[in-house]
Amino acid sequence: MFTGIIENLGTIKKITSAGSNKNFHIESYITPELKIDQSVAHNGVCLTVVNIEGNTYMVTAIKETLEKTNMGLLKVNDKVNLERSLTLEKRLDGHMVQGHVDTIAKCKSIVSENGSWLYTFEVDKAFSELMVEKGSICVSGTSLTLVNVKSNEFSVAIIPYTYEHTIFHTLEIGSNVNIEFDMMGKYILKYLKGLNLK
């Protein structure tokens, strides 16, 4: 479980293949604090630390993860948002995030607004019921608030701190990001559909 508050930007130093899986070797200042078998969110994707060497650690993404998230598009030297799992004594500054990506969204526009940036993303209409104005959303591991919600797109406002300390400053129009919708919304929607209300 995570909060969507990014701790550090990691740098991909090497990518190796193992059958249909990919191993990502990531350099980060949090590496010395990690342990084997620990969960870390990478652009919002929960992956397990399987090896540690100096300031670099390794995680493995299986075929399904590579196909359903933007992990399969990453290259050496790319930056990734990192967050270690939630502890009971940590403040919940974002929202409850599972690290289970629902879909990929494409960046449609980036507008500078004199001290902040408005990013608009296009997403499949099938997820429209999970987007609520002023509700929570996780974009590549970052907990954000939805604005300007439409059937197949939404926007998020990015302040300078978030812009500088996450991958948002690396995004361009056409960039793909990982999306995890609010967990409570998903459960409520499933419950209501199960009632078969007419």
C-alpha cells in the first residue's frame, strides 16, 4: 500500500531480459535503505526488490506488467518515480494507492499557468465512471486531484515542487503515464453494479 507521495526519482541504469520478463536495475539514494523482498512503487507500479548492489537495486516486471503499464516503454537513463510502501506511523498525505495500475493514459496537452502547469491526459472512455471532479487519481505513482473531467480525458494541476521532484518535468505531449483510479471508487462502482439497479 502506498500514498502517492513520491520520495525520489530513480534512474534506470540497465535493463536485462529473462524470458518474457524484464529486469530493471535502478540507481537511487534510497537504495541503501532497501531490503530484498521489499515493495517499491515505480511510476505507480508495485514491484519487489530482488537484488541490491551498492546504490543500485533490481526489480523484475513480468509480461503482463510490461503490457498493461508503461514499464515496457522505459529505456536506460529514464527517470522513474519511486515510493516505498506505507508504514503505520507515516502521514497519509496523498490517498490510498495499491500500486496496481488500471490503464495507460496519453498526455494530450501541457499548459504553463504562471507558476503551475496544467496537464491533460486522454484515457479510454471505459474508465469514465471512475473519474470524479475534485476526486483522487494516481498518475505514474503521484497522488493528484482531478479537474476538467470529461468522458475520455482529465486534467491535473502540477505545482513547482511536484514538477521538479517527479517525472512530470520529463513528460511531453504524447508521453504515456500509468493510471490507478481511486480504490474506494472502484469498490463502490462494483457494488452498485452488483445491485443491478434499474
